[in-house]
Amino acid sequence: MSARITAGLFMSHVPAIGAAVDKGLTEEPYWQPLFEGLKTSRQWIADNPADVVILVYNDHGNAFSMEMIPTFALGMAASYQPTDEGWGPRPVPIVEGHPELSAHIAQSVIPAGFDLTLVNEMTVDHGLTVPLSMMYDQPAAWPTKVVPLAINVIQHPAPTGRRCLELGKAIRAAVETFDDDLNVQIWGTGGMSHQLQGARAGLINPEWDHAFLERMINDPEGMADVPNVDYLREAGSEGVELVMWLTARGALADLNGGPAPTEAHRLYHVPASNTAVGHLIIENA
Ligand code: DHB
Ligand code: FE
């Protein structure tokens, strides 16, 4: 039996959420409503465990620094050490990889026209570890293996939403030809609207965020054709992180000839640090 993608998960990756978990602040009034909403997510993942998560995220100048910024970078390693700016490296378990699945994705996706950068050794920052903490809290070891896929959204120009969605479709085709009985989830992280710099620092646009969540369910093909400048204008300079959600969305069944997916959970919470937290769990019928 081959591997299959069974769900897409989507969430912001705000570093302060990771710090709240690490410092035991999740019951504080500021954080309690968010973590209340995540109870449903944590129950869902306990009921629907993954063997491997393909985790689409962006590095924030930590693994790649500013000297070299690959547009699409696939982690090939057996493990990834946490790193970070700000609060520093998080006290979280090392992230175990799945080199065989990584190699298979590379062998399938590159000939299909997506020129990934292959990264044999790298660290992973809050873009990858905060979503793990949101779903799994503080385990002694992460309960899933992770294939990291880092997308550049920090130095202009980021790839288009269309390119990201099509890459997701190619990843689904790759997973479905991997000859191992693996339950694979794909997670898209980042967003929602936020701007950390310049005159509009602090920008949050709930209307736009809600429309984006809705379109992620019902109109991902239309959303993929929204130009990046619209994200910058409406969702702020860091809101363009949301194109990464489209990679995960492109890997779900309905965009690849399969049945419509089911929305299992939706959460929207403002604020967390400088951003709105958006979160979706979409089951892949
Ligand atoms: C914040 C959000 C991010 O996505 C990020 O990478 C860094 C900081 C914030 O809201 O503070
Ligand atoms: Fe970020």
C-alpha cells in the first residue's frame, strides 16, 4: 500500500505562542482563549495521528541567514535541531525527519518541474516548531516525523500563490507513489495578517483574514490567482506568509480529482503578539 495524504492543517506560527507554551503561560488571561480553542485541535490530532507531517513553513533568517535564501527548500535529513532568534532556541525535542520520503518527493517533484533546493543539514526555527507545540503541547519526543519544506516569504519576491498551490499538487502525486503504508498530513503555516515593520507595523485585517479562511475551504483555485501585492496591501508585509497555506491546500484530494474535503475545525483569534491567529483542520475524505 502506498502512502497517502489524509488531512491538511493550517496555522499561524507566532513565536510568542511558543514562548507561552515553553514558559507555562497558557492559562494566563492573555493566552487562555487561544489555548482553549486549541483543545479541539489537540483532541483531533490525538484521534488522527500522522506517521509523517510535511510541514510547509518559512525560515526567518535562522537556518539560511540572509546570505542565501532558497525559494523552495526541502529538508532531506534524519533530524533537525531547533534554533531561533528572539527568545533563542526553544527547549523542544529534536525534530525527527523522514529521509526516504524526502528523497522520494525530490525524485518526483523536481522532474515534474519544481526546482527544489535540497538541504541535507539544517536547523528549524519557530516557523516549524510553534505549529508542533500548538498541536502537541510539550511531549518528551514529537509524536510524528517531519519533512520540512521551507518557502521564502521574507525577501521579495516570494513565489506566487499559484506556484505554491501547484507545488502542493505535485507533492500529493509524489506521496501517492511512495511505496510504504504511511499516513501523511501536510501542514501550511504562517500568517494571518500582520506587519512587523515600517509605518503600518501592527496592522491586522480581520475581514480579509476571515475571507481568506473561507476561500481556503471553498475557493483555493481562485485564491491561488490573487497576486502577492494584494497580500502585502491587505494583510501586511508578513501576511504574505499565507501563500504557504496554498501549498498544503494544493495537496488535498479535491484539487487532484478527488472528493470535497471536510472542515473539521476552524479558529480565529486576535491578537497573539502582533498578529491574528488563524487555524483550520481540513480532512481529506
Ligand atoms: C510575529 C509573527 C511571525 O509570523 C513571526 O515570524 C515573528 C513574529 C509576531 O507577531 O510577533
Ligand atoms: Fe513568521
